[in-house]
Amino acid sequence: NALSGDNGILRRAREAKEKTGASQEEESVKVSVTEALTQGIGELTTENLKKAVKNNGLNEQQLAGNGPWTYNGEYNEYNIETSGKMTSIPQDVATDKIVDIVGSFGLTKNKRLLKLNFGSENDIKVWKEVQTGEQIEGIQKVKEIEEIKDVGFRMYFVLDENGDVYMLDDFRNITPQKIDALSNIDQIYCNYMNLYAKTASGEVYAWGNNDSGQLGIGNTTDQSAPVKINGLTNVQNIDIENGSIYAITKTGDAYAWGSNRDGKLGIGNNTDQNVPVKINGLSNVEDIYSGKDYAYAKTMAGDVYAWGNNRNGKLGIGNNIDQNVPVKINGLKNIEKIFNINYGSMYAKSITGEIYVWGNNCWKELGLGQNSESFIVN
């Protein structure tokens, strides 16, 4: 027949494989199959191509529309265009699966970036079921993708394994635009209209909205291109929440800048800061968890400190008084992670699996058997 008969491409591929190795198979199939597909079926038309392809292993569902169709061949998978052109699909692509979705883009197991066509928002598929999409060319081995969105506006920033950062959007231009000012980046962070990029050596660049000094560059002027944050080095991680920025260094020090509503920067006052300020009273910090108007720091030893707005007792320090410096939460030891489940309802998990709760309890979400707020850890 057209694909595997006496003059079929797959037969030629099989012979090439037997004689010279698998690499020759690729060369054998990367040719026009117009003649092969139309052998014995007449003129090259979409309907005749469908017949030829169907006779060689595809089912009706795979033949829907006008192509291209996928043919599962002897050694590989092939795309067959309605024009008759046949191209092999690399094995790492044929077996690739989407493992994460950010907005309308999918990141695959093999680190490819795909533009997903969901249709209407009411017809979005569960992400685990979506396995196809248009590959975004120009970015190799995607490491991370972050999304910035507002009403009628979405923009994406993509980090690849080479440390380069690209910008694209899904409304006007999905062609990646490389941000030339950035290189050797190992992590990117986005929050509303602010962006941060951290280099492998621990330097930080920022751009975007700057009305509260959240870019940390010494002023409140918005920036359309990355600007290096002076005085901030050796950074391990960054946490962003509602215009307040926290940075943890590789030595465990913590810095904060930006919006300081209710003292949520933890620096002893309630004044916004446009440059990074070290948070005194904290050392050996491993993680910072911040909310709308409060924050927590977890040390490498598993101790927890809290500061900021203390409505509903969500700081867990025995009262509901706001704090603009870190206060250690008594009763929490060997903590592995902290969770803010719902509007100041706080949960902590220890390394031994114990769960601690405190804060807002109006819907009995703390699981204490009543709906009274808890100012202390239970």
C-alpha cells in the first residue's frame, strides 16, 4: 500500500535501518509522499489522502478535519499534511506531555513551551487532559514561566535553562522577545505589575510599577526595563505580596522594601521604603511567607517570627496588636511550612507531621470545635 507496500516509505525506512542504522530512517521519511500516498487511489485530494492514511492505521477520530494527521509508523510517528508532505516527529516530542499550565501556555515534561487553544473560557479542558498545542519557537528548554495579568491584559515572562528571559503575550504577539538586559538568570518573580529577576550569583533586577518603591531602586518612578537593585547581593530567594518585597540571602539575612502598610516590612516603622532595608532581629532565615498586610519568617531551626497587621490574632503572639518588628511565636518549634488558608486563618506543619492553627476562626476553619478567634497557637 501507499505507506508500507512494495514502494512504501516505511518499507524503504525499514531497509535503511537494517543496512545503515536508525539514523537513516529519518532521512528516508523526510521526503514528499505525494506519489506514495496517491498510488492506486487517483488524484491527490484531501479525501484520497484520508483514504490512504486510514488504510495505514489511523482511526476516524484522528482523521477529523483537513489534516495534518498523525501516522504511527513502524519506528516513529509522522505528520502527514494534506499537501502530501510527510515529516517525522522526534520521539521526545511524540511522547511529550504537558505537566504545567500558566494562563494559555503549557510547559511540557521535555521543557517545551506550547500555546494552548482552549476555545471559550467555558470550554477549558482539565489541564491533565490537554496534551497538544502550538509549539513556541525560539525558546529552548524552558525552566519557568510567570504571568502578569489585569483586565483585558496578560503578559508572560519565560526563563530558559541558559539563563535568558523572554517576554510574550497571548493577545497580540506570541513571538518571544528576548530581554537583552538580562543574562545568567536563575529565577524570575512576578506580582501584579512588578517583575524581578535573580541571577545565579544573587544579584536582583526589577522593573514595572513602582508607586510604593517596590522596585527597590531608590525612587518611585515606574521602569520599563530591568534596573539592578544596588546594595542587594548574595540573594537566595524572593517573596512578593501586594507591593511588599522580601529577600533572603544565602547567609540567612532578610531584607524588605516597598509598601509598609501596618508595619508589614518588619523594620520598626510604617513608612514605605524604596531601597532594601535589613530586618533586624532575624537570622538564619530559610523562608518568608507574606500576606496582604502581614508576614512570617521561618528559620532553619524551625522557629517562626511574625509581624504586621494582627487583626483576628493572626500573628499568633497572644494578642491582636499590630507589630512592626518580628515577634517570635511561642509554641511553634521544628516547623516545616506555614499556610494561610483563608483570610488570616493560619496553619503550620511541623517536620514530624503535627498541625498547629491560630487566627481567624469565624467559620470554624481552625478545627477547634468552636468559632472563637485564637490569638495563640493551638
